[in-house]
Amino acid sequence: LFTGCGDTKVEDKKPTSKSENAGPEYTLKFSHVVSPNTPKGKAADFFEKRLEELSGGKIDVQVYPSSQLYTDNAVLKALTLDSVQMAAPSFSKFGKIVPQLALFDLPFLFKDIDQLHRVQDGVVGQKLKQMIDDKGYIALNFWDNGFKQLSSSKKPILMPADAEGQKFRIMSSKVLEAQFKAVGANPQMMPFSEVYSGLQQGVIDAAENPFSNIYTKKFYEVQKYLTVSNHGYLGYLVVMSKKFWESLPEDLQKDVVQAMNEATVKEREYAQELNNSQFEKIKEYAKTTGKLEIFELTPEQRAAWKKAVSKIYPEFYDKDLIGKDLINDALNTK
Ligand code: LMR
């Protein structure tokens, strides 16, 4: 097992050799909660192949999808213990560590994905990563999923009032809690791994997810109505155990950065492709089974939602929550 200091070797492997066949010297476990056929899942697999290649096999990357190893809440603790070396939780999951990452949860904050990328790639993104580093993690890159859609088993959600009284599963985010409270709904925090059964058993009525997660976790099977709302964004920060990072020699750290940067370019492509193609598959399911109705918000309905939920921004002006400056910097990013 990797013990994590200096050039410590994986115990049951042969001694170091520069040759490619010497076997791995480091084991990097990458834990995530979604299916392999998602933007994050595919990018994690790409990263695995690429880093193994770049490191000449010295780093053995093992990807564990679908919460097999940890839920997102547990993984953040496990990273500090170096029980796992890498994860990519969604921004909402960092609430207890760096609540400011919930900036990305604020509904209707971004005009489109390009503006959002400029925020992530600019000063705001740097500041947020620094906050994570200051908490004893290594912040790597931001990864996309995409914009979220509303679904329900109770009634179609078109106007904000339609959400009233419905129990919505949310990620562990104060912003998402405020968003649903603003429309009189009843938000319930729940790990991703429990959402399907929660919807199936009626513990919750409704949810918000991007198409990719709705499709790969089959949430469409346990919902009657789906509304294309694109009201908020779901994305991730890839983080690494500091102990693991510091145990790597400089050349392998460079390989990690390169593999990560290449995986990030791919990830953004996967996010676009999969959310489009998997939406088509959901539409096909709706058409062939008649068990799901799909709606698109009209510009008027969208404006009503924007008005109803963006009034929560001032609740997060305190810099210990998100901060007015960060919110304005994001809003003013061209
Ligand atoms: C969720 O909990 O809904 C998401 O964080 C799942 C994911 O990682 O896409």
C-alpha cells in the first residue's frame, strides 16, 4: 500500500528502476460518484490512461466510479488521510471546507457556459483554488457537468409556484437550500447514491440534475415530468491528497499536471457531447414509453424563475458564505 512519504515505494513491488517494466511505484486511487459514461467518468478514465502513459507506468491510477469507494462527503475526509488520492466532488460538496465554492450553485448567475469557463479560468477560479489549497488539499482543475434540469413525480414544474410544497433532493449546499425555499419548496439533502431509491420510494418528489446524470442513473424512470430549465450549473473541482502530491518527485508532478490539463480539455468536450446525446435518449424513452413528459420553459417562465430565485444572492454576500465581491466579479465577467 502506498504510504505516502518521500520516494516510498508500493510495498510489494520491485525496487525502483527507470525502465518501463519495473511496475508501478505509486498507486493513485480516484474515487467518484457518477457512472463511467458521464463527463466526469470518461475524463477520469482518460486521465488514468494518460498518466500511466506519461509516467511510464510508475503511477498506477485506479478509478472507482458510482460511489463504490466513497460518497462525496466521506471522500473529502479520506483525502486528508491519504486513504484515497483523488476525487472530483461537485462544488456543493465543499460546503464545510470552502463554502465559497457554492458560488457556482447560484442559480442564473452565468449567461452561458463560455462565461462560466472565463470565471473558472480567471481570477475568481484562482482565488477559490487557493482557498482549497489553504485547507490542506491540492486543487487541480475545474471540470464541467452542465446545466441542471428540474424533474418531478408530482406535477410539471413550469412556474415557480409549481415547486411549492414539493420535496426536492438537493446536494449539501446552503445555496441550493435557499433556492428551493425561495419558491416554497421543501429541500432535502441526500447523497447522490440514494437519489434513485429516494425518488422511487417517494421519500422525495423532485430533483435537479443535468441530463447526463438523469440518463446514466435512470432518474427518468422514477419521475413523470422533466423540465428543461437550465437554471443552475453543476460542476466539479478535482482535488488531490496533499500527502500524495508531496510524495511525488517533480517529474511525476509535471506528468500529473499534464495529464490533468489534457483530461480537462476532453472533459469539457464530453460534457457537451454527453448532455446533448443523453438528452436525445431521454426524449426517445419519453416518446416510446409515454411514461415521461418533457417541457421546456418559455422565456416568460424562465424570467419568472430567475426573478424568484436570484433574490437569494444577498443572503450570501457575507464573505464567510460566498462574498459580495466574488458574486459581483462572476456577474461582471464578460
Ligand atoms: C450530485 O450529488 O448530484 C452530483 O454531485 C453528482 C455528480 O457528481 O455529478
